[in-house]
Amino acid sequence: MGDGVKPACIGVFDSGVGGLSVLRAIRALLPQHPVLYLADQAHVPYGPRTLEEVRGFAEGITRFLLAQGARVIVVACNTASAAALHYLRAAFPEVPFVGMEPAVKPAAEQTNSGRVGVLATPATFQGALYASVVERFARHVRLYQDTCPGLVEAIEAGDLEGERARHILEQALKPMLAEGIDTVVLGCTHYPFVIPLIQEIAGPGVRVIDPAPAVARQTRRVLEMRGWLAPEGGRAPMRFFTSGDVDRLQAQVRRLLGDEPCEVEGVLWERGDLRRAPF
């Protein structure tokens, strides 16, 4: 390992709990590495916000996570990746970043019908990253897109299988299913938490692609390339931060990640920077 002392810390952030789907995959692959997770719940959801706003949030969060000891930053948010990933790499040239890319390429490779549904936020669909992925990998397939209005908020509120989430997903998926899609791409990190509901609505003949495992593998590759990959064995601690309600995030982490111990701290925004909230 490059630093020869302790395993490199991985910083992960999202506007809310969506990035926990990515954290879950990272934890499964790299349990020996400590993780810092920041949920910017004061500003959730990022989807409707301007590019400039999201870039400002992403820069402030990155500075905070680096100050807390993170060596690698995982932007576990499709909206923030689309809006800010290039900006972050230019602003922090020494820091390796791993971002989200809509999993259109594997969907285009795996579809049999040539018809693929994509669920994502408006900001992701409007971003250059999505357009580039479609242009490079999906020119031969037909894509059906839906922004699932309200689904991020439903998941943040803990509605993973209730009437509200079901209604939003039925509105999105039924027209796509009528067109013959056989693959669904999840273009928002919140959406893997409703995969069981998506599968129930879509039926067994439709494949659902969760990008989180691929992001975890890329994080491992980045650590390996830098010489920071720790030997396997043991479970390093995780720490959680939120700019929203601490008790709420604690309950959400327990529900979404299981019983693994978690320490949640509050953070406050102050003129574009984050600081730890006083107890």
C-alpha cells in the first residue's frame, strides 16, 4: 500500500440517501477501506437545480471530505456527476474521482428487443455526459426516457414499496413496457432501492441494470493504480455526515444498509463551505 500506514479512506457523496446504493457495493467489495459518506440533505434533490449550484455544492463537499481524510472521492450522484465531474477534476487535479455514468452501454449490449427504458433525473438527461454515452453506445437501440418526478423524494421519505412510489413507477414504466422494452437503466443512485418494485411492475422478462457494482469495481481499480489498495481482511469503520437531520439519516442508513454500526454527524453550509455542526 502506498502510504504503508493505514488503508486509504474513500469519500462518497450524494444529495441524499441514493449514494448509499453505491456505498453498499463499495462496502461489499472493499470492506477493509474506511469510508466517509456525506448526504447533502439540505439541498436534496439536486435534479432540478442549476449546473452552477450543483458544482458549488460538489466543490464544497469535496473540500470537506478531503479535510476529513478522504483520498479518493466517489461522486455517487448521477446529477452531480453530469454537472460537476469535469469541473472537480480540474479544480482538484491531484485527487482521483470516480463518477456515475448512465449504464446505457451495457443495456445496449444486452437488450434483445433493441428497446431500452432509462429512468433518470432531468439534469442527467440534459447533460453532455448522457448525450455522449448515447451517441457512442446506443445509436442502434431505441431509448425511452422518464424523469420519474417525485421518486427521489419518495425514497428519501422511506417509501420504497408504497402507493406513491408504485404510482410514479407505473406512470414511467407502463408506456415503455407497451413499446416492448426488455431492459431498464437506473440513471439515479436513489433508484436501486426500488428495484424490487420495478421488477414487480415490469415482470421477469425485463432486466434492470444497477450501475453501483461497476462503480465499486472502478473505485478498486483507482486504489490499485495509486498503490493505495489495502490487503484484504477486516472491516474498517464508516462515518456519515448530513447537512440535514442527523436522526433521520441515522434511521435511513439503518433501514437501507442493515445493522452495521454507523456514526452520523451534522454539517452546516457557510458561504459555500461545510463545517461540522456543534453538538
